[in-house]
Amino acid sequence: MSRNGPLALVFHTLFVIFMLAPILVVCFVAFTPEGYLSFPTDRWSLRWFYAIARYPEFVSAFWRSLWLGAISSAVAVAFSVPAALAIARYRFRGREAMTALFMSPLMIPHVVLGIAFLRFFTELGLGGTFIGLVLAHIVIVLPFALRLTLASAVGLDRSIEHAAISLGASEGTVLRRITLPLVLPGLVSGWALAFINSFDEVTMTVFIAAPATVTLPVRMFLYIQDNIDPLVTSVSACVIAITVAALIALDRAYGLERLLVGRSADGR
Amino acid sequence: MAFLALDNLTKHFGSHVAVDGLTFMVEKGEFVALLGPSGCGKTTTLQMIAGFVEPSGGAIRLEGRDLLAIKPAKRGLGIVFQSYALFPHMTVAENVAFGLEMQGVAAAERTRRVGETLALVGLGAFTGRFPRQLSGGQQQRVALARALVIRPRILLLDEPLSNLDAKLREEMQIELRQIQRTVGTTTILVTHDQAEAMALSDRVVVMNHGRAEQIGPPHEAYERPATPFVANFLGRTNLVNGATVRPEKIWFATSGLAGKVRTRIFQGNHWLYQIETADGLVTVIRQNTGEAMPAEGAAVHLAWAAI
Amino acid sequence: MKSTPYLLSLPALLLFGAIVIVPLVMTVLLSFHDWGQYKGIEPVFILKNWHEVFTDSYFLEMFWRTFRIAFFVTLLTALFGAPEAYIMNRMKSPWRGLFLLVVLGPLLISVVARTLGWALLFGGNSGLINKALVSMGLISAPLPFMFTETGVVIALTHVLMPYMVLAVWAALQRLDPQIENAAVALGAGPFTVLRRIVLPQVMPGILSGAIIVFALAASAFATPAIIGGRRLKVASTLAYDEFLNTLNWPLGAAVAVLLLVALVAIVIGCSRLVERRYAQVFG
């Protein structure tokens, strides 16, 4: 029994309804048996899910988003590990400025980044290429990877490494047997958060993706601009289902709070 | 030749002098305590011996050879850190075996020695546990075992008992002393707790502002303090009639310094008194012999033997 | 040894130098270029685009609309998100963790999917909301939500709500629950505790959440594009238009750079204010 009174619980219920309504509506409409937007009242149908197969551009966009997310997150994590170690352990000139620089993509509107990359890649001949997308996404997701890697590095007790050294371990051994295993949870959760952000990104990607290299959110967005029909709702429903599954898995493994806030619900 | 010799050891952090020309020797098998308030340089000294801080000047010699020329990983010292620094992702057995692994000791031999050392610290049944499953006292013993199993030339203890509660700390002090006697390792303990230093060590180095104010056996430093700082740091002192007198050396007599009992506190095996006198507030400690003692507000006379 | 941190940071630094700083500088320069429908982009240094952005009423109205929407979204998220965070905080597990998942989870769900949901809820006669309101007898004719500012505000509030809840939640975790108990023991009623004890301590969290929400709302793209439609332009969709439809890149760049500068100024300025105001409380 929580300490919340009835008024609070009513507010809370309405709030939750507000948060879930659009998501549930999309999933609902995806099951319509009709050929147009409507709510399935007496019959449910999977026709619009099967229809996805007739639109290979959605399927290929899905795989592209998956690869894009996986690769850019992995690279972002790889770059952020040494940087996180540097920031966590050393007091050096420019430390604050450098941290701010790495976190800056969070503060730059994605539309600005999209424009900047569009111009930059076009000049370099990378306009509309997958490589360009990867580079752009690495920049966008690096702050998330860095934040979590940094939290892990900061949480690492230096004396543990000193203990290993005093027991005769070489620098390589310390890194391999002590440091990396202990920051690994941070790395993996950093990768996961980075991946989710890359997978969902539309604002910047819509500028730099060419028709041949379109990602799933951009494909969905462009489709909606022309018309809204049940097809895009079934695609959305699939995306929602995958995301929810990933969410639950992440929450079980690390705790959603730790992923987003940086500390877990029981304060660990 | 001394086993370990610190020769004019100095460390500056910018303009702050942490350790100032520290010189002392340690004999083989000795238990030496570096004692002092926080900021006195004792931990910095320990870190210089361990090799994690580079001295600004001076030398450290182990068995006659220059220790500073050897990298920390090769110094062969056993260290127990204040936070214990156990490897959280390894079991107790793996933690203790790590140093032996680094030395290249074979697996069977490792298991044997790990078992031996864990038995020595009373944790024989805990080999498969992880550090987070252990209590503070147990973690401390694992840290000790991990340092001892490699048969270090010197055992360095950095405030190892400060995170334990009072009762446990007392028990661990006795055990630590026994283990050290059994194994015979030369030991250097860093602590701010004067009772702990006096209980455990053969000799104590009382440090203040980076310098050693007195080096000697605990009993001597207590009874014949070299400086006012040492006198005040090791136990309580009173300044009466220009003389420094320990509270337990004062007794209630029929004549002497007149005073009135302001506070009386019962502390189990002794009584702690605060007496108002013409010379100021005097602290008196009397053994609890079961006899009746002056109550608060009573008029008393104080007498003592000169130091 | 001294250079270790610099060496460690070098890969990331090079990456950012090449891929963040250079493109941004190029964009700023781009905003000063000239453009014509037939000559394309001319790399000169003129103020034509900036002049247009600052004086043409079309742009001023668009920026005003952008910040107006952002303001209302911020207000709504604060008004509803903060209490919700507080209420959830007082729940016991497993409800606490469950509802946190429900409220924060949408953050990770595709913004396009979420906005699509609002398009379905709003859409004309068949929009669910209107249907419900009509059937309940509250209104006689369907209210316009699609292609209106109101619709954009509601949808954006939903999209950005988790950020506010997150910020307030984080602030709540730092509170010592005993402080509330101390106030109650001294005779304070529940509303007094809320108003005089909890709210002042949580305020920095609300304000930092507000800064984030405002910045994201002002630079939002997908939601205003879908709900607002082609006629209701905000800064991001206007820049998109200029870049990909009209192809007037320099003008689009000017709009984007102005948005960036305005947001950076607002974010840094407000953050400083919040810090200074609350520094003495939290050190």
C-alpha cells in the first residue's frame, strides 16, 4: 500500500493513460481488417503485418538501421573508453572543456547537425553514403556511451588496481584482468543506450540519408508525409514491440533507472 | 644492517610538504606503527614505500638495495589497503591466489597455499564466496590473506581496521598481532588511532607535519614523551602547576590541589573525572575497584607523582 | 606519464575535431553565402540571409511560434511531470519500478511511432479523441487538433514528458526521506510539507528538466512536421524545407545557426542562473 492518497492515484492513472494512449492506439489500428485507417471493433487481422513483406524498402530500412546502430554504438564505445579513463582518473588542463566538447552533441539541435553533416559530407563526396551515416551517428551517440562508460570508470576503486600491481601484475594484465572486466557493465549499457538512440534518430538522418540509404525511422516519416494508412501502423507496431522487448530485457539486466539516470533504484 | 631503511625521505605536493626528511630503520620481523593525525604524512610515506607515489628526495633501501629503482609490481610487498581493494569479480580463493598467479606458481601449489593462508586468518570455509557476500571483518581478513600468501618481505597495512566497529576492531587487533607473530613478517602499520598503534607495534613512529617527533617503543613514548605533541597525542595529559601529568597518575588524597568534581563518567573498567581546580579543569582517571568514588559536586584533593 | 590523459583522449578528440567542429564551422560560413535558383550556392560573404531572417516577418513569426510552442510544452511537462515523479517516488516496489518503466520507457520508443499515435488520436472526424468527446456529449462538432499549434503542443508534451520526469526523479533520489519526517514530526500538514519542504528541494531538478525540455521542444522536427503539417512551420521544419525543397542552403543554414545560438544562449544562461541560485543550498 503506497503512501499516495486517492487523488494522487487518480492523477497517476490519468497520467499513465496519457503516456500509453498513442502507443496503444498505433498497435491497435495495426490489427485492423479494413483497407483504411480504422479501429478493429469485431474482427482482428494480420493482413497489414503480412503486407510489410510487399514493401521491401521497409525491411531493408530495418536492417540498415540495425547495422547502423550496432556499428556506430560499438565505435562510439570504443572511442569513449580511453577518453572516460582519462577524464575519470587524471586532473589535467582542459579536462572540463574536453568533457563539454564530447557532450556537446546533446546540446546541438539535430537539425543543425543534419545540415552541418549534409554540407560536410557532400563536400567530401560522402553525401548519402552509409559511411557518412555511421560517422554522423557515432557523433550523436557518443555522449550516451561516454556518460555510462565514465560512470563505470569513476566508480572503479583505484586501489583495486594498485592491489593488483602490488601483487606483481603488469600494466597489460591489470587492464585485461581487472580494469576491463570491472568497467564492462558500463560499456555494455553504454552500447545499449547508444544503439537505442541511433535506431530511433530521425531528425538528423532525414537530411543526410539518400533514398538508397534510408533508415527505418526516416522511411516511416517520409511515408507518413504522403499518407497515413494502416501499413505504417503495422510497421510502427513491430518497432514498438521490439523496443519494448529490448526495454524489458535491459531493465532486467541493468535497471532502466541506472541506464537513464546513472544510478540504480536501490542506490547501487 | 637494517632490513628497511628510510633515509631523509621527502615529498612535496606543489608548495605543500607532506613528508619532511623522514629517517628511520626497521629490523627484520619488527612491527612498526606510523602514527599521527590525518595530514601528517604517514599514508604518503606508505605509498612511497609501496611505489605508488614518487619521493621528491631521499632514499629507501630494502636489505641494502635501492627500493626506489624497482617498479611497484616487482617490489614483492604485501599491501592491505584501507578500502581492502578486493577484486569484486573474483571469489575469495581467486583473490588470494592472484599474487601467486602473477608469480607463476603452479595451480596445485597455489591451491595449497591459499588454503593454508585462509585457514590462518580463519576463513577456510569461504573460498567460493564473492567479496560482496562477506562482512567488513571478513573482507579485511581476505585482504590480509591476499597480502600474506605471497610471503612478502614487508607487510604494509594502511589503516586496515578503521572501517570496523569498536568491538570488532579490538578483536582484530589481537588477531593481527598473533598472525604477525606466527608468520614473522616485517610489518609497517599506518594508523591515526594511538591505542591501536601502542597495542600492536614493537616500535612507534609518531609523525606530525611530515616529521617524526619520536621513534621508540610504545611504552617509552607514552611515559617519556619527547615533545608536547607526542604527550598530547598518546593519551590524555593535564598541565598542572607547570607540570605535565597523565590522568591515571593522579589520585584522590586527603591533601593536595583542592578542587570540586564537575563531571563523573563511568566507563566500565575505570571512572573518568573532570575536576575544577584553581589551575583549570583537570582530567582524572581512576581504576574501577568496586570502591565508592567521589560523586559529582564533591570537594576533593588531588595528588600525583612527578613524571 | 603526464601526457597519458591526452594520449587517451586523442582518438575521441580527433574524431570530434574532424566531424563536429569542422562541419559546424562550415555551416556558419554557409549561412553567409549567396544563393540563386539558377546559380546555386555562391561562396561569398554577405549578410543577405541574416538580414532576411531578422527582418522578414515570416521568419519572425515562425521563430516566435517555435519558442511559444516550446514554452507551453515546458510548462505542461513541469506541471504534470513533476507531481507524477513525486507520486511514483512514494510508491513501493514493484509498482515503483513498473511505472517508472511505463513512464520512462516511451523515451526509447521511436518518436515517429509515438507521433503517429497522436495523428491517429487527432485525425479529423475519425480521431479517437474527438469521437470520445462527441459520444460523451461534451462537444457537438469535432475539435481541430491536427495541423494546429495546440495539437503540436500536446503531442510534444507527450514525447518530451519522460525527460522532465527523469530530471525530477533524479532530484528526488538525492533527497533524504527523513527530512519530510522531521517536518511532519514538527507538526506540518501534507500540503505544507510539499510546498515548504519538498518543492524547494526538487526545484533545481524541475528547472534543469525544463531547460532540457525547452531546448528539445524548440528544435523538434518529426512531431511538428507530422502534426503541424506543411503549413505550420517551426524552425527545424523550415530549415528542412529550405534545404531539401527549395534548395536554398545558405538561408536554411542561417535559420539553423540562429536556432543553435539562441538555444545555447538560453540553456547556458538559465543553467548558470539555476546553479547560482541553488549553489548555497546544495554546495
